[in-house]
Amino acid sequence: MHRLMSSAVAGLRPLTSVPWTSTHRPVRRAFLNGANRTYVEEMYLAWLEEPASVHQSWDMVFRKTHAAHRSPMPLRGPSTETDMEKLVGDHLAVHTLIRTYQVRGHHIAKLDPLEISCVDLDDAPCSIGSQKVGSHGLDHSDLDKIFRLPKTTFIGGNEDALTLREIIRRLEEAYCQHIGVEYMFINDVQQCQWIRQKFETPGILQFSAEEKRIMLARMIQSTRFEEFLQRKWSSEKRFGLEGCESLIPALKAIIDKSSAIGVESIIMGMPHRGRLNVLANVIRKELDQIFCQFDPKLEATDEGSGDVKYHLGMFHKRLNRISDKMVTLSLMANPSHLEAVDPVVQGKTKAEQFYSGDTEGKKVMSILIHGDAAFAGQGIVYETFHLSDLPSYTTHGTVHVVVNNQIGFTTDPRMARSSAYPTDVARVVNAPIFHVNADDPEAVMYVCNVAAEWRNTFHKDVVVDLVCYRRNGHNEMDEPMFTQPLMYKQIKKQKSVLQKFAQRLIGEKVVTTQEYQEEVAKYDNMCEKAYARSKDEKILHIKHWLDSPWPDFFTADGRPKTMSCPSTGLSEDELCHIGKVAASVPMKDFTIHSGLSRILKGRADMVNQRVCDWSLGEYMALGSLLNQGIHVRLSGQDVERGTFSHRHHVLHDQNVDKKTCIPMNHISSEQATYTVCNSSLSEYGVLGFELGFAMASPDALVLWEAQFGDFHNTAQCIIDQFVSSGQAKWVRQNGIVLLLPHGMEGMGPEHSSARPERFLQMCNDDPDVLPRQHDDFAVRQLYECNWIVVNCSTPANYFHVLRRQILLPFRKPLIVFTPKSLLRHPEARSNFDLMLTGTQFQRVILDEGPASAEPSSVKRLVFCTGKIYYDLRRERAKRELDAAVAIVRVEQLSPFPFDLVRTEMERYAQATVVWCQEEHKNQGYYEYIKPRMQTTVGHARPIWYAGRDPAAAPATGNKHTHLTELQRLLNTTFDLDGFSENQC
């Protein structure tokens, strides 16, 4: 009996065991001895007498062992103990063999259409196949023995037992052909069984003749489209799909299956390779509109710069002919920055799910297309995956399709990644990975159908790895033979997938040669007619390529319905009501922290005194918008409490785990939902997500807050490529709000500056042109800018600018440099009078002290922005210069308030003009402000600088140095005799 159990262990030996030979079988080690061995022997003897006398699990082991032989075993079991040892060992070895195929079969699958894959999948040989049964403790003599199949496989179909030879054949058919399945790392048994059933069931990969004809028609569209472009514009960059033409039928299969299941809207993101083909044959953009993009004489009429044709997006609602249901398809516009669009797509998908009440993702889904090098190399892919299962970010499963060209520009995979596959990053979220040879359309279609079903069944991510090649270089003008000569020699010999598939179907008599040729001619004729129509196009309308239209928000021609903004103030009753909610705990039997009780009491006291601090002003702005039916979403790291423990929008019961209360959702029964969510520790991914969320509807205020302002630099790609320039490139507006804590507080270089100079540098207003003044000047300035940049110094102005963001008749990104020390500064409070009906955001806050009463006597006019105002005011009072120095706050930095600044400079005509900032001279606002102020006065007066000297770092790490620098800039500001011409 000891040898019996030792044999069982041998069947579960690691795959790197000593290879089997006729003279050398693997060593088997005993693991039962002493009392344990005696116990098992007693159970076995008892089972022979009465099977019901042992536990069900042991009964099953003993029964399967006996059933493994063709002929029934004697009632008393094997003739010798050695026979019993072999029966159990062989039985468990077969189980191990099956599991080995499930785990590692993809390593020897025929995935590469070029058959030259240079990726080392493993240093050790893959111990599967009939020639290597010895490595599993079996012998070639066992190949024709019958073994009962475990419940963890479906290769038997309706059969419970098969010969070892047939077991291996079926496993190789399931796991080692043109599909490689990676899933055994998934820790959910039900999910693994679901996948096994989809790939192991005999004969499951079958298609009807009609389905094959549909595949062929789609392959014709995909292939002939690229060939048509190559014939007409052979010297144009288009980033064609040649080598992976099966992507088009793959995407259409996912859409067909998802539509049939009930999905109504699909948001897609992809890189530039193959985009024109997807637009033409998946989204169904008019061919003539695509072809006219190649005309160099086409004139642009829309505002903005536009973008190249292979970056543009599209929105289209159409009937899916397979499911006979309407489906909305949206392909997001994106820059050349690979994978940057991933979180944007997810955010827009989440928003559409939210607005449609699709809490399980059954109506709205996303598809992301990736390149192999980018999927493995770009960190944003990892960040996006880690949002996939977070409550406030999940889209309930995304289908990822990797166009695996087996090369990145000119870089070989061996130099581009450390992992065996480019898709290994998906394993972090237990997403199954289906590798498939892209030259086998039937295998591709089957895998895509399974992927769509997986997403609908489990609402989790899934990856389809289309292993293909790139027939041309990185673009049509590139020469790939410089760096990949052997690969491209093989590619030149390679027949197109359409040729091979057509020959196959003709051979199977699914279609005739004539039918195939007629289908090709039909599509070619369609392209020719569209080409002829495209020549009539003289004007390029980028708005025809919108991926996120807002038809009810604008006029028919995409213009604002008005060019005015109503008052952003509120009635006193509403201010008081929202203030009381902010100071309350609306849920019963809810115990809050004692420190929070003091904070809520402080809010109640402020409401009674008709004043608000920063957090209460924010509360009133967001609460009032919710009360108007505007959805508000605030996201970022630790935003629920606030980095500086000032917000507390989510209350936590001190006695009950996970019991929370959001008072903002208790303002009224008719209000919109308030979503406030702590994000993962990601800026790039989360900001991209929130940007996408804001695209879905203009009737929502979407805010992203950086934990500290300088943390936005890890999201710089989203800021540069989408937020700053998105409207100019793609004619799509976005009202996202970035809250960036900023201020020199002596806390070192990393937590001080939100880098305002970077945002101001990207503003599109001309510093040398004084805009023409008219009645709607302030609003029109906002309409013509690319984004709005503000640094508010009062809670009231912060309140107004947030409300203005929604009340404007258009949408622009809003960059807010928010304070840190001002959150609790006793002077940084606003009276309700500044927030009542009729009041509005103040672009410039004037000096209202003694200096304003006698402007002709003022010797110095100081312009500043943000927190430094309170230091200046304190220093002015200390020096008793209230009548000699006027301090004016520029609250809206961009678009620059030329009109108001000019009025103040004319008012204090005798005063020297100084720009004061706490930032270093080469940072902050000075380089942006100075030329605009000079333009305001026609360069008639010098603009002096008071602030820190130029520096490489944003701030010092030494507290004493910080205070010394601050006092020095204050001395400079208030030294009324301190400036001369050479200091300007």
C-alpha cells in the first residue's frame, strides 16, 4: 500500500522531471509511512468488503482506479500490490498530462503565420505530446489503454473514458493548433471550467456554410480596402492593416455577438494602424469621406488645427445585420501616443453606463485594440487594467484585441519585453488570454465569439492576441529590410490570408470561384464609385468625424445657443439649506469620529454667521448643481476626505465596518447623484478616465483632484494631447475640471508647485494682441480659448467658477490652482453676500482699501494671484502702506482679463506697476503675465518683478531659507524706491 500512494505522487511530479527513456523511468518517492500508511491500507481493505464504508472521496479514487482497466478487475482488486500501484499511478499521471496541456499547450500551438517566432517561451522543454508520455510516469505501452476522464476536462464529449492515444490527440486538437489558450492562472473554478468547455468539447469549432461566406465577404472588404488605398495613394502614409486583415472580421464578430446578447452601445479605442479600415468597414464611415482626406487641396473650415486622418474618430448608430438590432458604435479620436486613449475609452464607457442605468454593463461595453509592443511597454495599459474592477471605475469587462505584429517599429520582441507574450500584463487581473493565428479566419472568429460571451457572462476583461505580421514597414514609406531582413524575406513569400481562405472555401465548395470573384468586384466597384464622389469634396469638415456629439446642447451647426452666462449666485435660502446638509449626518444610528463632530459644528457656526470657508464654498457649489439635476463626479487620490482633511464628503461609521454616509446625496429628493470616489494611486490612468467620463455629456461636472498639484506631471500626456488640444484637433469640447493644490508653504520642492507656467504656456491667446472690446467680451474670450486657468483667493470666487463651468453655453477644461494653507486661513472666508443671486465670478478682484479712495496718490500698483495676496496684505498693514500701495488680484489668468487690467492701470496712472509672485521667476505666472500687461498699456509703462530668483527646483527644502526668500520678495514689493529701469 505504501507503494500505491508513492505511485500516485509520481503522477503529479513537476514538468521539468527527468525525460523518460526505455531504461530510465522517473524516480517515485513515498510520502505515506507509519500510521498514515496503515490507515490508507485499512480503508482500502474496508472498501473491498463494502464500498459504502469509506468516505465518498476515497470511494471515488478506488472506483476510478478499478475502472481504468478494459476488463473488470477481480472483486478482491489487483492480483498484487504492484499492480495496484501502477493503476493508481497511471491514473493520476493521465490527470497530470491533461492538466499539462491545459497549462502549457499554448507554448507549442501553431500561432505564428510566418513560422519563425523567435520568442523563447521557456528554458525547459514543454513536456507534452505522445512522444513524451514518459515524463509523466507513463509508458508507450499505455497509449492504447483506456483511462477514465476527470471532471476537469471536456475532451470526452459524451464519453467517460478514452484511450491515452485519443486523449492526447484531442488535447492537441484543443490546445496546440491555431489557438493557444492561457487561463489556468485564473483562481475561479467556474471560470476555468467555462473556458475548458468552450475549447475542449470535440467538434465545437465548427461554422455553417453561411457563416463562412460572411467571413469571406468581410475578409474581402478588409483586404481590398487596403489594396485600393495602395493603388490610389501609394506614396501616402496610411498605416495600413496588411498582414492582419482578419482584424476587421474579428471586430465585427465581437460586435455581432455582443449585439445579439443585448449590448446597445460599443465604445472603441485603437492606435493608428488599421484605423482607416476600421472606420470604413466596422464603423461604416462613408468611403468618399475617407478618400477625400487624401486630397492635399482640401480646405478646412472648422475651427482649430484638425488632425491627420489616421487619428480621427467617429460616432455612428446603425442596424447590425447579424443580430437585427440597432447598435451605436463610437471610435474615439486619439493622438499618436500609443495606449493613451485606453483610460479615456473606459471613462466614456463608464459614463454611458451610468447615464443609461446600466449597472451591470449589459447595454454598454468597450473594445480596445492594441499593438503588441505598446501593450507590453506602455505603463498606462497596467494602470487601466487596475481600474477594471474598482467600484467607481469598472466598466464590467472590456474585450482587448492585440494586433500582434511580432515587432515594434524596428525593435525585435526579444529586445522589447521581458515576458514570453506581449499580453502577460493582463494576467494581473485574471483576464483569460486567447492567442490565435491571424491567418486562420475561422479560429479568429471562434475566439472572438468566445471573448464576447466571456465578457457578457462574467463581466470581466478578456484578451484576444491576434498573432500576425506587418507586411509593410512601420508605415508605407518605411523600409523594414534594414533591421528585419529574414522576417521580411519570409513575409514577401507569404500569401495573403484572403487568398488562402478563399482557396480553402472554394475547395470545400462553400463558394465557387465565380462567386468569390463577383464579391471582390462588387467591393472594388463600391470603392471606385466612392472615389469618384470624393473628388467633389472641396471642404474638410472635422465635425463630421466627432466621436462624442452633443446634438441637444448646441445648434444644428454645432454653435452655442447663446453667448451669455447667467448669474452664478444662489438665494440665501438655498445657501443655508446646503450649508446645513454639509454640517449634518443625514443617516440615523450613525456614529462619527469626535474630531469630525467638531468640524461639522464649525460648519454649522459658519452658516449661522453667513460666511463660508474653502470646503464649505465647494460644498455649496457642488450641492447647488446637484440640486439643479447636474451630475457631479469628484475623483482622485483621497478626495473623499481630502488630502488636507478638509472635505469629508464621505462619513464613516466608527462602529460598523464599511458603513458610510454621503450627505451631499441628501440635499433633495429630486437632486442628481453625487459620485465621490477615491481613485487608485494613478494620475495618468485616472485623469484619462475622468476626461472620457466628461465626454459623454455636457450636463455633468467632472472634477479630478491631484493629491498635490505637481503630481499632475505623471499625467502630462493626457493634459498635453487631450485636455489642452483636444478641441483644436478633434472639434470636441470637454468641461473637465482639474483641481491642483499649489502654494509655497516651506514643505520642499515636491509638494509646492502645480507648475502653473506649463499650463499658461499652452494657452492659445496672443500676448501681443489687445482683443477688441464688446458687450459679451468676457464670455467670448472663454469661448475662443483652449482652456481656462484660474487661481482663486476666496471661497466665493471658487464657488462661482465651479458653477460657471456648467452655466456657460459651451464647455472648456478648467484648471484650478487650489490652496493648501488657505483652507483654514481665518481671513480666507467669504460672506454670503458675495454668493447671492446676481453675483458672479470676479476675473479680477480690486483693491477696496484706502488706496482705492485716492488712486492718484498711490505710488505702487501690485498685481498678484492666489495665496501670496494674504502675505502682501499683512505686510502692507505692518508697514502702514495701505494708502500708498494698491493690491489687485488676477483671479482668472487665462484667458487674460485685458479689459479689467487696463482699467486698473489707467486708474492708478501714477503708480509703478509690479507683478508679485511667490514662485521663482522662471516659473509661476511672470513670463505669461508680463507681455500681456505690456500689451494692455501699449508698452508705455514698465512691468516690474517681485518674487523669488530663477531656480531649477520649484522650492527650497529648508524652512529657514523659505522664510528668508519670502521676506526678501516682500521687501522688494514694498520698497517704494527700489526699482530702476535696468531691473525691469
